[in-house]
Amino acid sequence: MSAQRACLASQVPVAGTLRVELEGADGTVEVAVVRDEDGELHAISDICSHGQVSLSDGEVEGATIECWLHGSRFDLRTGKPLSPPAVRPVPVYPLTVEGEQVLVDVDAPL
């Protein structure tokens, strides 16, 4: 597959998230589209690598997102965990904006 429409850019608040489900080659992929505090958009797996809960319910600070359950923080650019208990990264997906359309390719994680 290739990049597909995830949402409208205006649907994602600054320092906020929007959970979307996209179709990947292997089925449905849960994605958190996140706008960091600088206004930059990111697409990251919505599933925490530690607690298997939705990251889109977490808090955005700078270019990180915090898992609401156990407090692990992930870098929105790389998916790397920045604090325990998570030790495994989460997938980050290529995101482009065409006009108001946010496009995400879930089959080509960065």
C-alpha cells in the first residue's frame, strides 16, 4: 500500500492527538496522529510497546508523548522510549500534508 488519508490537519490540536485506524498490508493499524508543541505533525503507533494501551490518550510535551498508564515517554520523531518502563520503540510512520489532508504510510515505518 502507499500513503493514505488519515485525517484533516485541522482535526489535530497543538500538543494533542487524534487516533485513527488505517489499513496496512497486514490488516488494521492503529495510529496516533500527533501535533507537537511546535505545531509539527507526527504519525506514531497508537499502541504502547510496554502496556499495550492507547498512546493517543497520553500527554504531549515538546516532541514526546507520555503513555497514560505507566508514564513511559516516546520521542515522536524516532519512536524511541525516553523513560521506563518501556524499553522497546514504537513504530513511526511517514507523514505528509497535502493541503489540509494528512497522509500516512503505515507500510513503510521509519
